[in-house]
Amino acid sequence: MFQNREGQKVPQVTFRTRRDHEWVDVSSDDIFKDKTVVVFALPGAFTPTCSSTHVPRYNQLTPAFKRHGVDEVVCISVNDAFVMNEWRNEQKAANVTFVPDGNGDFSRGMGMLVAKNDLGFGDRSWRYSMLVKDGIIEKMFIEPDLPGDPFEVSDADTMLAYIAPHAAKPLDVTVFSREGCPYCARAKGLLHDAGIQFEELVLNRDFSESTIRAVSGVSTVPQVFINGDHIGGSEELERYLNESRAA
């Protein structure tokens, strides 16, 4: 079993980071002193669960965390600075601070360093998350000590539910668009004005006409999807937003 360290100080270590092609030493105090920080630690950069779910959702929910008193959201992994920087870029996770625990010093100090020799990984961090206030761990969510790579409690939604149980979750919005399309520009403007973040997929760059027909039943753009529901074009989106405000 992994030890829950709530009420204890975070380990005092020095992280070797890279900024603008220079080595920059970052201490635990630099990250945690006089701040409220959400940390999520995971086994490795570019690995499936970490890349598909763990990092993207924390990146998406970081604005919600900050509205509820969190100063920074930090991802820690036993990888070197070059790998962590490339992974952050690949993930487009600009909201999250990626911290390389290359020697595993922080993970070891947390009692979370585990051997992944069967995968050829060497020593890596167990998956967990924690809320740290001025260097003191207030809350930890540690994945169960089971074979493999369990992912049940260290997710962003669990942490947000602890910090702000009644916080509204951001909508998952995708806009299928085309370059130079005025109706697409109108749909994106409506979303911007409503303060709703969205992912844009562009015809002939990110998808084909057969794709939009397959997912929406039509070939025209824009087509807007919210939380898995097909809303439609710009007029349907405007009605949806007006009804949501009136509700």
C-alpha cells in the first residue's frame, strides 16, 4: 500500500528544467511556496492513458481550478526535461506546468517511485494527484495498488469535485468548419461571445466530406457538437445558446 501523506510537507528537491534552450533549476519552494497547487503525477510521457485522458482533462479544467483558488496545475513524471517539453507541445497543454522528475527524487520522496522493469521503463511514478497549499499536502488521491496502471481516482474531475463540488464543468464543443466560410465564422463568434471554448476541425485539413456526412448526416458546414449532441449550423447554435440562457 502507498502511504497517504496528507498533512505532510512535499519533498524538497531540485528539478532540472529547460527554458529557451537553457538549463533552469526549479526548487520545490519555487513551485509550492505561498501557492495553492494541484499536482497530478503519472507513469510516463507519451503513454496511452496519460496522453489520451489524464493530461487533456486537467488542461481543459485548469481554468475551472483557477476560478476556485488554485494558482497552478502541475504535471510530474519521471522523464527528462526534453521529453516533458516535447510532450507538452504535442499535447497543446498550455494551461498545465510540466515538471520533469528525471531522477525520480520527488517521486521517491513521496513514496511513489515504483519499478516498471517489466515494461522496460525502469523506475517511474505511481499515478496519483494531490492538492498542496503552501507546501503542505491537503488532499491526496492515490490509485489503488493493483497490477497494471489503474486510473480511477487521480483524474481532474475527482479533484475538481473535491475543491469545488458544485462547480460547473466546461462543455465539450467541436466545430466542423471550412476556411472562408462566413457561417462558420458566425458560429465561432457566437461561441466566443458566450465564453465557450471549442475545438475546431477544418474541412480538407482535419476531415473530409465523407467524415462530416458520417457523423452528422449532412455535408454542409459549420456543424457544431456539444457534449456529444449534434446541434447543427450557426442558426441552430444561436437557438441553443438563447434557450440555454433562458433556462
